[in-house]
Amino acid sequence: MDSLQPPPRGGGTGRPLVCLTLALNYSVSGLEPWSYHAVNLTIHAAGALVLFGIVRRTLQGTRLRGRFGAHASGLAAAVAACWAVHPLQTESVTYIIQRAESLMGLLLLLTLYCVIRGHDSPRRLWWHATAIFCCALGMGSKEGMVIAPIIVLLYDRIFLADSWAELWNQRSGLYTGLAATWLIPVLLVIMNKARGGAVMGFPAVSPWRYAQNQFGAIAHYLRLAVWPDRLCIDYGWQSSTLPRSWILSGAIIIWPLLLATAWALERAPMLGFLGAWFFLTLAPSSS
């Protein structure tokens, strides 16, 4: 268990679950990378399977069953396969420490999947308890997991519940538990002051410059999702000044997408949910 503790003169990572998996890998193969890669691949494959389950059950749900129910399995398999083999996934699978990202993603998907399964299951309490447990584990994997309760809440209201009143009356305990998991990253930041500085910002970069860079960076993310060429492990934009043309071009792309997402959440909520998930995922690191 000593391997889970930070060095005497260093701060902790604030990601105890990731540290535990790395410690277990070290106990198996030392510094030989095969076991680390095996775990990363397993996490990624599990994420694809859970995504398949989420998409399939969503398409078979009451909102979309009439249009997509007959082809739900095939469509879900196509979505999961595209997600699994997309080049943007390379870093989270092959770069060992990026296990934090893939493990957090898996636990976020598991949290949502458990809530979906619990909606019409006689074992609802068991599924909801499992969702809260997965959410808590995710909070111990990476700080970006803070979006999970919000993602679940939006999904529930858009795809499962007929009203906010129904959602709260039937699942108030679930959301109380999910909200309680927000205490975990707060406590981890307090306990690991060095990590807290990294979470809250980059001292060498002004908030204004960082915010400016995000317009170009997010536009770049969108382009890579469609055409993933010239991939790089670290573009270094946080410490550089992007050309004004890049910032302006990014703003021209991002602001309409944000407004379109807000509009869609009101008028076409199922489509708006996808946009909301995208922007919420980026919010912890791009704000």
C-alpha cells in the first residue's frame, strides 16, 4: 500500500483508483509494460461494451422504439465500433497514465447504464446503488467525472421521465447519492494541495489567455473527430498565444454550436443532449 502514497516531497495525484490499478500492475510485472497495456485495453473494450448497451437500450426505449427499435442492436454495435476504433482513442489506450481518462470514461458510462437499467427493473434499488458506487469510483479516477451526475440527470429527464416532478419523486434518493459523490474530488483536492493547484488552473497562464485558446482548441477537437490527422499527445496551446485568426475562427464555430445546443435542449432535447454531453465533457478542462 506504500505505493499509493505520494513521495515525501511531492503532492498526491488526487486519483487514488488509478494509483491502485498501477500499483497492482507493478506487483504483477514490475516495469515491464505488458500488464499495463493489457489493463488499458481491457478498460477500453469494456467501455465499448457499456456504450453498446447504453445506445441499444436508448433506441429500444419508449421515446425512440417506434423509429429505431427494430434495428437497435445493429445501430448500437456500429456506434460502439466507431467509438472503439476511432484514432482519437489511441492516447487513452497506449499512453499508460492516460488510464485515468479511460477509467473515468468507463465509470461514467457504467453510472449511466445502471440508471437506465434501473428505470424499469424490479431491482431498481440495486441498480441505483451500483450507479452511485460507480460514480464514486469515477470521482477517484479523474476530476472530469464531476459531470456524471449532470449527464445522468439530463438523460433521465430527456429519455426516461415525463416531467421533473416525476424524476424527483421516483429517484430523489439516486440523485442525492450522486450529488454526494461530488464531495470526493473536493476532499481529494484538499488532501492533495499540489494537485489542487493543477486542477484550479495553470499559474503561468492567465485565465483570459487560457479562455481565448479554448475557442481554437475546441474547434480543433471537432475537426479531429471528423478528420483525425496530425494527432499529437500535447499541442501546448495552454502556454502559447494562438493567432487571432484562429481564436476568431474558433469563436465563430463554437458560439453558434453552444446556442444551437441550448435551443435544441428546449425544442429537440434528444439532439440537444448530444451537444450538452460534448460541452459538459470539455467544461472541467476547457474553462
